[in-house]
Amino acid sequence: MNKVKQLPYGVSDFEYVMRDNLYYVDKTMYIQIYSDISWQH
């Protein structure tokens, strides 16, 4: 039976996320967008 991956809420350690097989979403492509928005305010 497949185990549902848990969300790593509040976890910032990538090694921990991979070691414990937690759900991971790479949002690297959004860094520039967030940076641009923060400079507009």
C-alpha cells in the first residue's frame, strides 16, 4: 500500500524533507516574481 506523503509545514531543512520522504514543491522560479513585488511596495 502506498503511504501518503506528509507536508513539511515549517520545515526548512531540505535534507530532512528528502530523508523523511516528505512532500516537496520547488518554487525557485517564483523567487524573482516575489522579489519584484516586494520592491514595488
